[in-house]
Amino acid sequence: MRVWKWKAALGVSTVVIGLSTGCSSGSGSGTAAGADGDRSLVAGASEGPSAAPSTLADGMGSDQETDGVFPRTVDHFQGSTTIEAEPEKIAVLSTGQLDDLLSLGVVPTASTRADNAGLVPDYLTDTFPQYKSGLAAMTDAGTRQAPNLESLAAAGPDLILVNDSLGDLYPKLSKIAPTVVTAGQGVNWKRDLLLVGDAIGKGRAARQLLDDIVEDAQTKGAAVAGDPTVSMGVSPRTAPACSVSPPSPAPSPSTWDWPGRSRSGSPRSRRTSAPRRSTPPTPTGSSTRSRATPRRRTPPLSWPDRCGSR
């Protein structure tokens, strides 16, 4: 689950965040009672749950309460899908669903990827080394934003899992294989795990996994003394990580790199070896003196440019 990645990277800090945002297995969605800064909102939303909803959305889930029983009908975010037998070749169209399946002991047969990235994020490769060969054999079904339906169909899945952000593709995907649509977005990771579990016949196992995560978080959170302030950052491969403090200011003109002078402004020592290229001598009798032109080093990006536009 995503929580294992966060805990591996941030340790107890993440547990504190999880507890402060209501990481429990009891309540459903609800709305935040505190300030906006206390919320965990879906990107772009002005209102939403104060914590990740830990139950299935109303009216969704399987008609079978016992794991491993098929056929089963699953109500999801684009309708209702009947799955006749336990799926053996599952295609996932988001990293969250790949995460969910691996956490439940299932390796999909096809997956999508982010632009200019591999099919399996490093944190999943590190967390599930036992599935290395199976993950390497997955079919590349294109990108998350634009899945390759021909490659997907060629993989022959008997179940497709997709986020509601690609809900417009549901009619086409349903012609390839039975399709279950989850909510997507990070704040819905718990209910998406439960819905994925229902779809593959492991609803109770998914509930137990979620309860174990919550219990572990509560145990570690109780061991944290006082009321610490916690910050959490994301460091994508394609961009530098944002630190808590702004970077150092751009160099002042006194530290510009002038020919013949060091960055501190003092004259450089004379070279003992020949220069790399010679300067044409000044014509005899000429009063013209060559003027050195400063080469200004490009200053680092400003704080908003580096981190504010993420």
C-alpha cells in the first residue's frame, strides 16, 4: 500500500500525519471541521473529506461477502459489473491499482505508466521483490492518460481496473473485459483498496489489510512524545525536491566571475603553464586598452519557480 512507501521514506513522521488526519477504520467520508490547512482534499477541490474515507462509497461493493466466491456483481463508479469467475489476468490502468493488487498478493498481466517512466515505480519494486519476474512480464498498455487499447486487448485480460478519471473509456474497456471503476485520487486510496478487493474476490482480505495498517499507525503514533511539527515533501524524478527552507540567494555582483579574478574578488595567481589560447597583441602605438567583460553566472531559480508551480 502507499502507506508502506510513505512510512519507509518518512518513518514516524508519516504516522503522525496519518493520525492527525483521522487514519482509522471507523468513519466514512464526512467534512472537515477545522481550517483548510487541516484537510486532505482532492486536487482542485474546494471542499471534501477531512481524512481518507475508510469505507466503500454508498451503494458500492460486491454482492458476495465471502472471499473467493464467484460469480459476483460489483457496483462501482460507472455502473455494475458481473465477474463470472475468479480473474486470472488483470489489467490495471493506474499505479494505485497496481499497488493494491500487489498488496493483496496478485500480479497484474498489464499496466499503464506515467509519461517517460517505467511500468513499475521503484518503491513497488523495492517493496515486492518476490514479484520481480511477474512485474517484468507485464504488458505495456500505454500511458495513464492515454491507454493503448489495442495493446490492452492483446494482453487478454479477464478483468480491467480503471480510475474514474478515465470513465469516458468505460464503454470501450467493457467490450475488452469486465471493468470495475474506482474513484482514484490519493485521498480515496482506502476505499479504492476495498473496491479492488471486492472485484477480485478478496474483500475481507483488503479490509483486514487496512485494519492492520491503521493498528500499526496507531501503535507508532502513540510512541511519539509531545506535539511535533511534521513536514512532508514529494520528490519526483523529473524535478528537484523542495526543501523546507528557501534556497540560498543568488550570488551578488561581487562574486561574479571576472576574467583574471577569483569569485571572492581577489586576483588569481598567475598561471605557470601556457594559456589555452593567446590574445592578439595590441598594435604598437595604439592607446586602446582591452576591457574585461564580466561573465555572470546564471543564478539559481527563485523559490516560487522551483517549488510553487508544482
